[in-house]
Amino acid sequence: MTDARDVLDLAELSRLREALPADESSSLLAELIDVFLADTPVRIAAMRCAVGAGDAAALGEAAHALRGSSTYLGARGMAETCRALEGLAEGQSVADANRLIDRLDDEFRQVKAALEVQLAGDAR
């Protein structure tokens, strides 16, 4: 199993936890993580559809949205891959995007596992 520190910026996650109201931080953080975990596969699928359609703008929009939420939760590798996808889209190209989307999908699986460990720790 990958160590959470390898895929998550735990300091960023801690800052987010501290920014939430103290009496609700665990439940609000859990809700944010749940939304991220549910939303990410949808965004990755949208990127794949955009590439299939040759729609660089749609690719860029999906990558941009996912980059924001990835950054917010400390998933730096995912955020950087999304930034690379945005760069392709800005150049009106979807060439090489599938390779980056595959990488993003792999990174998401690792981030998901690390976030689930964090949630389990918060539940104690």
C-alpha cells in the first residue's frame, strides 16, 4: 500500500481541517472527501469523452475543475496532471491526453485509498 504522504500533502489536508469549524471539522471534511471521491470518476470520464470528441475546451474545463478540488485536498500529483491536461487544452490539442488521463486515473486510485485511511482515522 502506498503511504498517504506519497500521494497527499498532509499539511494541506491539516490546514483544511483547521479552517473548518472545530465542532464540525470531521464531518465537514468527510463530506468534502466524499464529494471529491464521487465527483472525480465523473470528471475523468468527461475528460475521456472530450478526447474522444476532439473537444479541447471540454477537456480543459473538466481538468480545471478537478485541479481545483485536487489542490484543495492536497492531491498535488493529481493537480499537476490536471495542469498538464489544461495545457494541452489551451493549445487546442487533445493529442497525448489519453496517456495523461490514464496517469490521472492511477493517481486517483492512490489518493482515494489515502483519503479513505484519513477518514478512518478521523472516525476514531
